[in-house]
Amino acid sequence: MNSREFAEQICSRLRAAGYQAYFVGGCVRDILLNREPADYDVATDANPNRVVELFPNSLTVGAKFGVVVVPSKSKQGGHLEENAEYLQTEVATFRSDVGYSDGRHPDAVVYTKSAEEDVKRRDFTINGLLLNPESEAVLDYVGGLEDLRVGIIRAIGEPEARFREDKLRMLRAVRFAARFDYTIEPETLRAIQKLAPDIVQISPERLRDELTKILTEGAARRGFELLDETGLLLALLPEISRMKGVEQPPQFHPEGDVWIHTRMMLEGLNPGNSPTLAWGVLLHDVGKPPTFTPPSEPNGRIRFDRHVEVGTRMAEEIARRLRFSNADTEQVAALVANHLRFKDVPHMKPSTLKRFARLDRFDEHLELHRLDCMSSHRNLESYEFMRQFISNTPAGQVHPVRLLTGDDLINLGLRPSPSFKAILDAAEDAQLEGIICSHEQALKWCEAYLIAARAKSC
């Protein structure tokens, strides 16, 4: 049984019990666009208590807002049955909402028997359509079918009212317009531009998730151009907005300023790219605006001294501001910190090159470099060099088991100390360079290293 079949079963049971039941929202939109819905939502005039009576295993976390989650299988002893396919569908009672003091949740929920009244509280016309899964008939009380036909994102009812209810809807308008390559209807656009400064009232986690969707759904460039047009970019990511008009050396960046370059890289992101890669692309040059230095002489060039170090700190600050996980913060910062190192790979020592290739999620580093090149000088020599190195070098040579360990140092009579790391790292370098190839050679190397270190300290 797939998600649609399960949602159809729910509708059938509700109808058999004498209630209205329809598919609603994004799933209807996607069905009409011949896209596979990510999930299916059901709207009904049965109140939450009645839904729970009809589906006893339901989850009632959102019941106070009229939403009950119906699972396809119950848990046995707190665990899902082995190999059981687990689906779940949200079932929402028709309602009208009263006030949104927190800019997210309704202050009160009033249930209704009217499907029309229910859809008029929703965000955009293309998400306000209902579909009867038995007859395939579509109910359209808000003009959503026509807006789907012509490609328009239009707020239902009065745009400012919709956005004041939940300010995240402003970002969702941008995301849908980018994903479907639609136009934002003028009144809806003006309302977003007016209320854009209020977007910061939304929790950082919700903002992060919505921005990540814009970056990973396959239309990141269009999405960020719309963020700029609406004023949301300046409100949310002023560091990115400052890229506009920051010129670059034409011999390296014939495409133009930092904003143009970054948008070109965003355009190269494929749907489904990892969030950390997408954020790394967005932020890789974030340190250029604050480090911009114009030419100091007629034949001089623009410089961005230490923009990598500055950009790495800025990327970490942005990630913390948006409540990224520690692991994702570290990866995004690493992408920014290492993006210029590729120019040196043909000249790196074997040990340095191997350590570079050992960076966590190195495929993201490599892809960011490719996009960087293709959005500027288009020279892929370092990219191809690195690809060949990875292809031709066994993993055991890139990340071998260490031939010298801390226990070896203790057995040689050394006491554990901070110097252990320096000795072990130097030994690993020698191993990666091919200077030592066995445990015996590593011990002899270490003895010579210690003699040289003592002589140097005398």
C-alpha cells in the first residue's frame, strides 16, 4: 500500500461514517501538476474526537489545532511490527482560525462544516484546492486552478492578513515561486516587501529549514533573486545582500561581482544536493565584502586579503544564528575554509595532498570547487587533477593505519605529553610520503627524530 492508497482508505472510512473527506493542500496541487506528492493530507468535517474514534491508533499531538495524525499500523509493545510498512496521514478538521498573536499559531480554533470556509484560511490559492479521491472532482473556492494554469503565487484573501498570521508564509511564497518558476502576484509581492523586516520574528529553526529547502529544491538562484527582490534577503542574510556590487579581479572573475558569481554557483546546484554543500556554496565568498581592497596603483588589482579566514568565522556565526547542528556548522565552515586550497593541489607534497583528500565529506569540497571554477574562469585543471588522484589512489594509502602509536612512544621511554601529537603527526607524514613502510621502520624513524629533536634543543 502506498501513501495515496492509505489516504484514500481514510477518506472512504470517513465518508462511510457520514462525513465529508477530501485531499487538500500541496498533494492536490502536485497531482494536478503531474508531480508525485511528498505526502497526502485529508480535510474533513469530522471533529478530532470523532476522527480518533474512527482511527483508534491516531496521534493527537496537534489535536488542539484540529489536526490528528492517522498511522497505517499500530505499534506492538511500543515498537513497529518487524518489516511493517509505516505510513501516516494528517487529518484536519474544517475550521476557521481566530487571531494569531504569536505570528504562527491561531489563538483559537472554531470548527466548521464548510469546506469553503476552511480553505479560505490557508496560505496560497494553489494550496487551497480540494480533491474528492473517489470522483476525482476538484473543489476550487479560491481561484487556485486558474493560478496553477497561468503560474501565479497568490495569497488567499488579503495578503497582509495571511502573512501576519504566519510570517513564514513570506518565505514559502518565494520557495513555491522558485520551485515552480511562477510569478508572485503583485499585491502578494507588495505585502511581502512591506512586512519583510518582520520575518526575523520567526524561530531560527523554521527560517533555516525554509531557506535550506530554497537552496536544495533545484531553483536556488531564482529563489535567492526573489529573496532579494522581496527584501527578505536583507532581513535574513544581510551578509549575502552585501555581496552586490563588490567587484572582483576580471582576470579571475570575468563574470562580474561577488553577487553575480554566487548566483551562478547557486544555479549549478542540482535538486537534492546536500544542505551543507548548498550552504557552503552560498557562503564560500561571504568574507569578500568586508575584506575588499581596491587597486592601490594603476596596474594593481582588487584584493580580498584573508577573506577565507574572515568568511569562515562569518559562516560559523550565520550557522549558529540559524541553529545548525554542530556537525553541519563544522562542515559548512570547513567548505568555506578550504575552498581556495584546490589551486595548490598540483604542487602539494603527497602527505599534504592525502590529508586534504581525507577531509570529511570531501565530495562536497570537490563539487564546490567545480562550481566555483565553472562560475568564473572555467579552468578545471585542479579539479581533474584531484579526481584522478582520488580515482588512482587506494583508500589505504590515503588513510592508512598508523605505523607509530602513542604506546610505541611510551615503550621508547617517553612520558605522555602534548609533544606526542607533533611526533605522531610527523611520523604519519613520513608514512604518507612513503619514507616509512613498516612498524620497524617507524620505530627507527622515531629514534632518529628524537635524537635530532634533542640535538636541536641543546
